[in-house]
Amino acid sequence: MTSEPASDPSVFTAVPDGARRQTLLELTEKGPVHRVTLPGGQEGWLVTGYDEARAALTDPRVSRGASGKVYGHLAPEAARGLHHHMLNANPPAHTRLRKLVAGTFTRRRLELLAPTIEAISAELVAAMRIRLDAGGTVDLVEDYAFRFTFRVLCALVGIPRLDEARLSQLFTLISAGPATRIEDYRPAAQEMLGLLRSLIAEKRRSPGEDLLSGLVAARDGDDRLTEDELTSMVWLLMVAGHETTAGLIVNGFRQLLEHPDQRAALRDDPDLLPGAIEEMLRFDGPLQATLPAVAEEPLELGGHFIEAGSLVMVSPLGAGLGPRPEPFEVGRTDPRHLAFGFGIHHCLGAPLARWEARVAFRDLLRDLDDVEQVDDALARQPSLVFNRIVSLRVRTPR
């Protein structure tokens, strides 16, 4: 078994486009498991190998109950009310939560949402087309991806349009996690918790056909979700579904701009789209690393001895970079990735994310096929967990 110096924590929140992916490529070439220092100063282990990542995600000794170490920067009330969800739970608690939640997150509910998904995308794309035809520029992050995914999730969950703008601001701030300044993070988390509690109270008074009403009413015998579990579950669904799907769309379209031959192939053969989305998830996926877990017992992983109590993170972005990281190919036959997790923590929202992505790329390739990138230098969100371009401005060629 081997050890290695802890990596400079700044490399995992580097802003210049391509810097973090290059770091993960270099780490993956060295081996599948690495000792790292997190931006908050904690030391832990980062798993970048595909097989080792799957092993870590399914090893019962790697516990998701890491809230004491990871969320110590939050007030206890906010930590309980925002992070008491499935991603931070182990069996049997995880089994209980997933059983209660899965019964509400059905394909039937997604099918009923399909016309709304289509309408939101069409509206946003049409607005961008008007601005482009007038000689302006549009930002695919702010003008499309963020609005599209957030409005879809608000419709799914049952959040009134009146609350969308403020909730979107709070989600963006909080989703950066420990990379956000503590003095900004704490009040935002507390405000978010208050808004979610008010929304849940309204659903109890006037339930509808939305997902949140379903979660409030969910029962397994006499069991039901507690108040903290409800607020945490909504938080998880909104952040995971908003940030990651927006990242998939923006990062993916950027790769199509960067690789015009692949863009042309996808335009000429729309049947390639489902596989192209999987390749986007592999090549430049929206999830850099999972939330830190804790090794409850000593274990060996990828030739390293990991002591009990150590933090362990899996990098889905890193896991997709081997054994043949290049090139970006929309027709790749085996674009294996872990962008939606693995095992009992596989994302319940994966079908919705893929559905949204298919609608998004269909509409963007049809109506914005003539655009070019405006800025030469792009920046990434300074987040340990998420991997997304901050702004992607495009225009019609001049």
C-alpha cells in the first residue's frame, strides 16, 4: 500500500476553463486514488478510477453520514433542515427514505410534465432567436440552461412562479458549498430553509398534483417523512436537478461548439442524440465530486490504506476520463460514466435530466445551429462538487 502528498486544494476549485479537467486527467494517469486537501483545509481521499469509484460508492464501510465533518460551517438547524436526505444516509435509513420518495417520483408524473418541458424550452429558445436576429448576444447559461431547468423543476415540485427568482439566487449561492464564503452561505441557507418550510405548510393546506404534495402525503404504513426530511428532500431535488442538468446542457453545447464535426454529425443524424448526451456526461459532466463520505473502518482502495475516520470523495468527472479520455465523440459506443452515481445512491432524477437534455439539444441544434462562441476565455464555477461553465455567450457570425 502507498501514500502520497496531499494535493493543493486550489486545483479543485480552479476557475480557468479546462484547469480542473486537466488536473483530474493528470491524477488519473498517476493512479485511481489520491490523498487531497479540501478547500476548507480538511484532508481526505479522492477516487478518480472508474472501478475504484464504483467500489467506493457501494462499500458499506464508506458512510454517507458525514454531516458533522462536512456541514460544521452551518448552524445545526440549517444542517438538519437541508442535508437530512438520502445522499447523506446509509441503510437502513437510506432504504426507508428512498422507499418513501421513489413512490412519488414516477414516470407517469414525468409524462404529465412533458408538455410543460416542451413549452418552457420553446419559449426560451424563441426569445434567444429574436435577440440573435437583432444582432445581439445571448448567454446560454442565464438565458436558457438555468431558466429552463429551474422552471421545469419548479413545475415538477409545485413552486409558485412568484418564488422562482429568489429561490434561484439562493440555490446558486448555496450549491457552491464550502467554496462560498461562510458569511454568505449561512444566511442564505437559513433563508432557504424558511422558504421551504412555508412552501410545505402551503401544500399541507392545499395539496395539488405536484411532487411536493406527493412527498407530504407519502406513507409507508404509519411512516412518513419528517419536517427536516421534507425540506432536505426538496433541497436535494432542486439543487441536484437544477445545477447538474444546467451543467450538462451548457458544458455539452460548449463541446459541440468546440467540435464542429461532432455538431454536424449530431445535426445530420438526430438518432445519435441519446448516446451523445451520455458522451457529454462522460467527457465534461456536471459533477466533479460527490459530497464527502467517511470511512467508518480502515479499508484498502486502489492500493492505498485509508484510515477509519478519513473523508472519501468520488470524482464522477475523473472516473469518466479513462481509459480513453479523448476525443469527444457523439457516436462513442461505450461512453461509461458515473455522472448519476451508482448503486443505492443512483440518482432518482436521472430520467428527468435525460429527458430535459434531449429536448434542450433538439431545440438548440434546430434553432441556434448558426451561433458561434463570443468569449475566448471561459470560466468555471468555483465549486468543489459541481463542474459548470459560468457563462457561455453566443452570437450569429458577423
